[in-house]
Amino acid sequence: MMIFTNDEMNLMCIYDTGTRTGLIDAMSEMKKELAEGENELRDMTNSAIDKLKAMTDEEYGEMEFYPDFNNEE
């Protein structure tokens, strides 16, 4: 199973649609709205999308999405 950072998991909680492909699509759409200087968020989004693309729908279905906005990495 893919290892996601805490920040990636929080981002995925915000945009989760209930399916792996839906989440990829939602995050891809969000990425289009980022300002030119939002490189850190763009990089994190790209990393999460790459990991989501590399996993199966079954692996995605086993994931639990619980945001942890208090945990800092």
C-alpha cells in the first residue's frame, strides 16, 4: 500500500469523492486553480495524484480518510 504524508492525507480528505478516480479528477481540477506561486501545494498534489494512480481501486477502498490537522510533519 502507498504511504501518504499527513499533509497529502489531509488534502485527500478535503477532495475525496468516494472513488480513487474521482479523487484524482477532483485534485486535478483543483490544481488548475492554483496561483503561480503555490508550488508547495502543487508539488504535494502531484505527489498524491501519482500515488493514487499507482494504486488499485481495491487498495484505495481499504484506506481510511480521517483528517489530522493538528499533526505537523
